[in-house]
Amino acid sequence: MKGNKHAVVSTRREALHIGIGPLLSTTVAVLTLLVACSISAAEMVVHVAPTGNDAADGSRAKPVASLIGARDAVRRLRADGKTGPVRVVVADGTYRIAEPLVLTPDDGGSAEVPVRYEAAPGAKPVFSGGRRITGFQRGENGLWVADVPGVAAGQWYFEQLWVGGRRAQRAMEPDTNWEEIARLPALPGSRQRARDPNIDPFFFEDVVETDLGKGRFRQTSTVSQEVMSLLTPLSLTQRADVQLSVSHSWSNTRRFISAIDADSRTITTEGGKALKPWNLWKDLAWGSKGYFHLENFLSALDEPGEWFLARDGKLYYKPRMGEDPASMEFVAPVAGKSLVIQGDPANGKFVEHVAFKGLTFHHTQWLTPAGGFGPGQAAAPLNEAAVMLDGARNVLFQDCEIAHVGTHGMWFRRGCSQSRVERCLFRDLGAGGVRIGEISIRSNTAEQTHHITLDNNIIQSGGRIIPEGVGVWIAHSYDNNVTHNDIGDFYYSGVSVGWTWGFGNSLAKRNNISYNHLHHLGQGRQSDLAGVYSLGISDGTVISHNVIHDVYCWGYGGWGLYPDEGSSNILYENNLVYNVSDGGFHQHFGRNNTVRNNILAFSEQEQVRGTAQKKAGDHLSFTFERNIVYFDQGELFGRNHQWGDDVRVNLKNNIYWRTDGKDLGFAGKSWDQWRAMGRDKEGSIIADPKFVDPEKRDFRFASDTVIKQTGFKPFDYSRAGVYGDAAWIALAKTTPNSN
């Protein structure tokens, strides 16, 4: 038995040994794998510094010198098997770039292993696509001159220049700027403005366009003798660089001068079609052919702050009072873009889970194409932006700045979704601020852009080259949120939504435009614009709790809320609109819009307009209910022809008040006649709503006695605009025309 017992024990020990062996081996293998995975999944940190070297490894001790270098360092780490999250930390300083950072799908991350490009704590790194110009010497006639390397050899040319951090004006004639023109008084009883002898010569006497075939057209413009005398002394080479900039109702054309004829006083330009049926190079304000200016020739350099770059590389500048060009910073752009997200949505490849935090992008250029730049609403034909995104998903921009650019600021173009822009500053823009979507409808849903959020941003001072740029432009794109932004100092609309004229197919659905501060728009330069402008069928779109003010046009159409052709199924609610030229609300033609519980105050012309509803059919144009309309000039509902029988509206429970005691103006009818037509028959009253101090634009209520009669519900309009710390809120008020 003993032998058997020992045999059993031995057998058990052997069995135990045999069982433990594989277990230990497996455990060791698993632990080894876990350690390996832990190492490979550890966060990868790449450091960037102005003193770095892109050939370095990106460690804190050996930083790289650029974002491109950082991207490449990350690629090397991933090629070595590293799979963890990526954090690129950028030290303080100015980084000069000649080309943009380009990220492809392989450079993105995932929800578990995201990629971040961020400023180091306390740092504000600036990525400048510009080059400093030095060596200015005092020249003749009060001008300073510097030699710019590369220009004479044809290696570099630029059309923008920043002096001491400020965009400088390229030499132009006439010198009268738009701010001065906009301040010219209107003639008594007319929308035409008083004439200014300094700019009178800069109106076309006649314009003829000839079709040259293959999409090219020639414009032959008859001008004044004063204008011709500016051009005839120039050589052919000098004249070839002169640009003709023509102002239209809601767009602008730029052309190079191809020929002149002194005897017939004509200027010839060539390019795409420039004379559109709605923009015949005419000026609706002064009843003449269009206003234009000439730009970029040395003899036009006669005002402080102007500059001119000659083809021999000489840069001329006329300093402002107190400026010393020898000690100031001059920056001219080299790079066309700062950042490109280059996904391939058509093939299901996206750049995902990438964040940019605390980075500043400055100085990108735009060069006028050889054929010029043709007119296009909202600067839609300008297909460039400082930050371009295609196939971007779950991308975040936070606490970034985009400024001093020649084109648009940022464009979520094709196949972008689930991305956010938060607390970013956009300023000094050549055209628009942020663009979402495209002008065409992509049949492949993966190529459609949607679910983009712009929240708590400052977007100001745009249209500096292409004046029809828009603060935020949403074309064929859906489910976007534009909230709590401060958008101002543009020459066209603040927000534009939709891109279908009429009742055709549109992707602009369920967009939310709320709690924005939209101000100082148009500024007397463009026409047919608004704080919020829309086009096409827009099911589920909401425009609410916005504060819109100081919207002034050039010839006609400076509105607060403007549903243009085909705008349908939109809710306008709890908006405050005041200080506009043509009306708080205007619907061109559309159907089933609801305008409810808004305050519309102090328009110079009509307060509310509903123009003839062509293509109306048998449907309701809009419901206008529980609104307050408060004014001291113009008319309540405009002229009779704007409110014909084909304008099918439901007006009820509104409060109307005119402070000067004159007739309110019910489209040429009395109050009783108006109501007999079925308009405002239910619950509307003429009464003072009892604002606290409307003359000081305080639209809180001193009493709710009147508003209770119609069911108007007070709303807190102070919540519109940016939010957060006091410095950020104050910043929105320090940029031009912000109050």
C-alpha cells in the first residue's frame, strides 16, 4: 500500500506540475502581452518649439520645429508600432510657414486614442504664413521703399500687406473709402444719396459685354476723362497690374485691365461673365452705371497707410502720422493656407478625432486669378479658406485664432460631420468667416456635410477683399448648430442658410441659429442682405433668441430677418431686431414660415414686408403672431403693391406702436380696412408696449399690462452672444463696431 501511496502522490505531483506548467506559461505570455500593449498604447507626446529641428525625435529635450515636423514624428512612432493617443505640445513663439499642415486619414485617431495639437500651458503659439519685410529707406514724395527679394525674379508676389499688425490698403483711386460714402446723406424724399465730387468720376457711363465663346467674355466700359487721365501715363506693363473693382448690389467683380482707348475713353477687361441679369454693373442707389475703383499703381499711392509693390521688387509705403517704417513690422503672405484636413469621404476614408487647442493661424494670401474674380452671392465662387476640411469627423477647434487672411477663415466643405468650433476668434478676413457645406448636393451621403457646431466664437471684420463674404455660410448642409457667436463688421449678411432658389431640393434642414449677436452688417456697402438670410425649403430650421442690430444697406434691402426665395418651414422666435434700414422682417416668397414672439424695432423704411409671392400656389406664406413692432419713421407694412392678394399671411395677436403719432402705414390702408382684409383681425392691438427705455435700446418691460393682452412672452435677450470669462466677453466688444 505504501508503494501505491507514494505512487499516487507522485502521480498527483506530476499531474499538478503538468497542470501548472501551461498555466504559468500562459500567464507569463498574457502579462508580457499586456505590458507590450501598455507600452504601445501609452500616450505619445511630441514637443514643438521655435528652436527645434524637424529631424529631431520630438522629445522635450529635442523638439521639432513645426507642425509638419510633429506630424511626421508621429508617423514615425506609429510605424515603430506605437498605437497610443497623440499629444503634440507647442511652445510659445512665432512659427513661419510656407505651406500648410496637411492631415490625411492615417494621421487621425479614434475615440479611444485621439490626436491633439495644443498650445503648451500659458503659451499662445502663432503660425504665420507670412514673411517679414525689412530694410525700408526714406524715398521721394513722403514714401518709404524696401527691396523685396524674389519679386523681380518672379518667385514671389503678394496682394496683401500687414503693417504693425494692421491690414494696409493697396494704392487705389478714389481714396474715399466706403465708410465715408455710406455716411453721405440721402436726398430729400429719395433713397438716392448726395453726390461726392471726389467719386463722381468713378461711375461707368456705359458698359457693353461681348461673348467671346468658351466661357469667356469681354467688358468694354466707358469712363470719365478723369479716370482715363490716371491710366494713360502708365506703361503696358504697369497697366497690366491695375485692377478694376466693380461694386454691384450684393457682390463684387475684380478684373485686370487688358486695354484702354483714350479717344473713346473705354477700358477693356476680359474673364468670365461679369454682367449678370441682377447685377448689370449698375448702382441702384444713385441710378447710374456702377461705381468702381482702380487699384495697384504707383501714382495712386497718395494717402497715408497705402502701399504698392512694383514688379521690380520695390515695395512703397506711405506712413500714417506717427509711424516709423524703419522700426515697424511689415508682413506679406507666402502661404495660401494654414491647415488642410484631407480626408476622402467618397471612399469612406476620414480624418477623425483630431483636436486643435490654443493655436493661432495668421497671414494667408489670395492672388487674383488671371481672369479676375466674378460676382457671386456670399462670395460662394471663392473656393479657398485658411483652414480647409474635407472628410473630417469628430474634429475640434477650441480657443484658436484665425486672422489676417486673404480668403475665408474656415470651411467644412465635403463629407464633414460631428465637429465643433468653440471659443475661437476669427478676424480680419478677406471674405467670409466659417463656411459649412457646398453649393451642390452630393448624391453620396458620405460626402454630405452635417452636424457641425459653432458655439461661443467671435467672427468679426470680414469681406476685406471680397466684400460679399458672410460671417457664417451654410449651403447644402443639415443639422448644424450656430449658437452664442458674436458676428459683426461685415459688408454683407451675418448668417446665410440654404442654397436653393425656390422650392427645389435642398439639404438645408434642421439648422439651429440661436443666441447669436449679429451686428454692424452691410455698413452701407452692399444691398439685399440681412442679419440672418435664408434660401429654399428648410424643414425644422429654427432662428431664435438672436440679437440683430445696425444692419444698413447701400441701395436697398438691409433687413434683420430675411427669408428669401423659397424659404419655407422656418421658425423665427424670440429675436430682437433694431436699427436696420429696410425692415425687421421681410419674406420674399416662401411658405409656412412662423414669425412669433419677436421684437422688431426702429427700421428706417418698412418695418415688416411681404413681397409678392410668385410661385406661391395655394399655401400660407407665413404666420406673424405675438410680435411687437415699434418704430418712429417709415411705414409699418410698406407700400400697397408689396401686400397684394397673393401675399397669403396670418397676422394675429401683435402689438404695433409708432412713437411720433403719425399713421402707422398699413400698406396704403387704414387699420379698419386692413383688418377687413382678414389681417390682424384676431387679437392685434395698437398700443405702447411699455419698454424701459427704447431710445437707449433697452427693450425690457417697465410693465406687462399691455403684453399680457396679446400673449407676448418676455425673453432674456442679454443671453445672446458669447459667454464665459469676462476677458472673452470684453474681447467681443473691443473689435471694430462691436457695441
